[in-house]
Amino acid sequence: MNETRPHDDAPIVLSADQADVGKRLDQYAASATELTRSAITRLIEDGALTVNQEKSEKNYRLRAGDIVEILLPEPEPTEAVAQNIPLDIIFEDEDLIVINKPVGMVVHPAAGNPDGTLVNALLYHCGDSLSGIGGVIRPGIVHRIDKDTSGLLVVAKNDPTHLALAEQLKGHHIRRIYYAVTIGNIKDDNGTVDAPIGRHPIDRKRMAVIRNSDMRARDAVTHWQVLARGAADGQSFTLVRCELETGRTHQIRVHMASIGHPLLGDPVYGGSNTKFEAHHKAWIQGQLLHAKELIFTHPRTKKEVRFVSPLPANMSHIIKVLFESFEL
């Protein structure tokens, strides 16, 4: 699969390659973007998603060379609504709430994902008790994780808490520790990727390591440590612990791919379409990345707090298959 998007008002253009042959159109388009299957279905029905410039059906099976174009609608500025969606709450008090976000849940409403998000669920659970600094679409949201990344997020219930947590993020005082399964055998036991990240110059849905001083990019630092090594289907894999020093969009995914070890199951940064994934497709629902630990100073008590979330079932299964000696 190849994707291009030369400028923001142009359609996303996907080119199906041999590995995509036989995939359903809706599944293919959803895996190549951050849109939900229901959002993709609406775009197909509205004629905003076409195959070879013709309207198609969501169950169309792709052929090699098919050109899929997706024209995203302009985002509608609207207030997020409360929805009764279950939340996995790790901790809650009068100032903040720590959530264990599942794979597949978007953090806040955006184009293509108007509802069903973490924010919609938080509005139902917390009512008016969320900070307003993030605006009507992102109330309480201090930091985000990708739709297909699971794990811990802290949400502010009032503005002083939001400001204090944001200041800790800015000063790199909030520790965010992730587990990830990467493709390939990482030979060193630990290391650091210190490489600026910015919007990809051609593909606007992706981020990239940007070393050109003429292009916009922000400093990004990821520290990694090997936890286990394994192999299957003639290919090597490595389980790594990554700690963020900064928090850029797709940071771990971009940084690990930049050193030749993309995350298993990541269709955007080169970690998809492996033989192992084909044999375990029921367990791989996007990149295998989990925000496992979150450590920060509670704004009210001034004491350090630490939260740990268990790995989701799908990631635990893959780790047991690939790294038999590793104890979860």
C-alpha cells in the first residue's frame, strides 16, 4: 500500500499493492487511516471514498493497482456530547482521573470521528467536572495517545490541575513508559533516539524524522530498552520498553521505524503485512504499543503518584507467542 496527500485540501490517495489484494475496501481504508469503520462506511455511501474514481461498495475486494481516494469533510465545530460508554478507570479524585484506554478508541472528536470517543465517555461520567482549557472538543485532555494504542491517560477535572499537569509535561516531569513489539532483532540492549519529528512533506497523514532546517519539526527524544527477543515465521522480533522524554505525534512509532525497527502491526510506518501478522491477524489490531506506566506529581498533594496498567489481551497473547520466557 502506498499513500500520498500533497496538501491539506486534497484527497488521501492510496494505491493497493499485491499485499492488499482481496482486502475489503472498508477494512483497507480504515487500517490505512485513523478513521473508524463506521466513518469509512459513511464516506463510501456519500461518494467521498472512491475506487479508480468511481463510487464503490464497502465490501468491494481490492485488486492490485486500484487507486483509492478519500476526500475528508471539513471538521464541523461542535460541542462534544456525553455518551454512556464504559470506562476503565484506574484512579479518580476531585482533581483528575486516570483512564486505561482500549485499542480502537479515539481520544477526542475530529473529522470522521464525531462521537464514540474518550471525551464523549468522560463527559457522561464526569458531567461538568472537566477542565475547559482544551475547549469544547477536548475538555480535560492533557495528552493523547493514538487510536490503536492502548494504555494510560491522565485527564484534568479543573483548570488549575490542567495547567499544573501541562507544565509538568512541558518540563518533561511526567514519565510515560510504553511497551512495544518491534520487527527485527535490536542488537543493542538499550539506546536513545534523538531526532526531530514533523509532518511528512508529502503524506500529510504521517509524521517523519525531519532533519531539514527549512522544514518545521520539533525536538523529540525516546529512550528504549530491550526486554526480550524472539523469532517466528523466519523473522525476528524484539519487545522493548520505551520512555518518552518528549511527546510528539506518533513519536515511538516514527522513532523506532527510523532505526529500522517499526512496530509490529503498524500499517503507517512499515510494520504491517508480515507473515507472522497474517498468521495471527485476529490478535493484531494495529500497532502493538501500550502506555503501561504513568508517573507524575499530583498537583494538589505534591506527592509523586505512579499508575500501572496491564497489557491488553491481544498484546499479551502475542508476547507469549514470541517471547516465551518473558514474564508479563
